[in-house]
Amino acid sequence: MLKHDSDTKTSNGAWNEKTKKYSKETSSERHHFGERPGVPFGTTFKDRDDCYGAGVHCHTEAGISGTVEVGASSIVVSGQYKDDKDNGDTILYTGSGGRKLDNNTREPDRDQEWSDFGNQALRISSITQNPVRVIRGSELDSEFAPWKGFRYDGLYICKRAFKEKDRNGYYDICRYIMERIPGQPPLRRRSTIFGLYRPSPGSETEQPPAPAPVTGRQRIMQKLQAEINNMNTFLSKSSPAPVKRLDAKLACKSMRSGPPVSTTHKSELTGSRRAQKRRPHGIRRRVKM
């Protein structure tokens, strides 16, 4: 049975008391590695502020949370960079920077640098191998992304940090290979139906093939198609019965199987026409006196 997004969504006001407690924590306590108490795997949040209030990510805008001394404690994968690739248990993550604040195209306009605190923090994590919390956003072009808001999807390890050209081959970007720590609950995957998720492994005997990643434009098309289907259903119930059309094949068959048409009248017409045709051209014989 498919599950709805509201099955695991946490109410917005549930983090009020935790936000007050979290604001009193020191910097080292905020950048806690591993699970956060009271925030189980699969917990969803309305926005970045709720993530901050729960303590799973201590930045409301930056995608990498941590320090250059101890490394990164959490990252947000929300589709802000088109070079991100989410394969579920493995994520090819793009570093921060390289764009202007008013750049809404998600395309870089300059090189990314290790000097950025977020890039350096996650680079340190590739050395320390400390666990990093991963939060996925609904704007991420991936079947593992939530339909709404943000969702905490467990712990990953940064296996490698390196630089390479972006997908257009123009600018240098910082890249990180994130691998999921084994033994955690299975990741939720979107269903082809908007707002629903596929059953978890083990809840059915056979898993259907994974659906293709759904983009924002495809979600809009799914909504429009659902409205069209509902309108067609309404019209089919309210419209009168269709008029029965004549089948040309049946009509020709009935004509062939009917009685033959008499040719008597046709022959009579033919004979009279022949006589009329000969008269004007007939030659009169002259009688000799």
C-alpha cells in the first residue's frame, strides 16, 4: 500500500521547546556528529527553520554545516546545484559558492574554492570519516527526495573530496562522494502518484521497478492530467448517450445480399436510344421514275 507524505510529517509547532533548548547550546554542541536526540530517521520538516530548530542542520541557508577544525556535521541536498547526483545510498555532492546571491539559474559563474568554510569543513570530514547527517529537500531532482519540505535521511560518510569541471566544462567545482552507512532503515522513494511513496522493502513480495526521477515540471503536468481525467469522467456521466452511427461495411453487405436489380427496363431504354440514334443518319432511297 502506498503511503502518504503526512504519515511521517512532524507538526510545525513540535519544535518550539527544542528550538529554545537548541539556542542555548554552545558551538561545539551544535555541531554534534551523528544522530540528534529526539529526531529519528525519516523525520520531515516544513522548511530550513524547522531543521535548525530540531538541531539537524545549524544553518538556515548554507548547505554545509560544520567548522574547518572538526569537519562537517550535516549537509542539505536540495537541488541548488545541477551537478548534484543522488543515487540513494551514494550521493555525488557539489560544494558551496561559485554563484551570486541573486543567481536563480543554479549555474556557477566562477570557480569554487576550498577556502569556503563549508567546502573545507566537508573536506576535513573526508579525512576524519566522521558521520554526516543528510537532509533531502523536495526541490531535489531525485526519486529519493520528499514531496514536500525537508526530510532527515540518516548518516553518510564522505569518502572522497576532489575538484573537477562543472557539467558545462567552464568552472572548477568542489565534489564529494557521500556513501550511506549500512544498517539504517531503507530510504523512502517517491511513487509515480503525486504525494505518495512506494512501499518499503519487505512490505510486499515483489518490488516494482523504480520510477524515473520526477521534476517540478512533471509534477505540474501530473496535476493537470489528473484534473483532465476528472473532467472527462464527469462529462462521460453527464452527457447524453451517443448517436449510433451507420456502419458502412454492414450497409454494403446488406445491399449485396438483397434481390438483384431487374435489367428489363434498362434493355428497353437501350433499344429506344439506338433507334433514335440511327434515324437522323439514315439515307433515303430515291425511286426512279
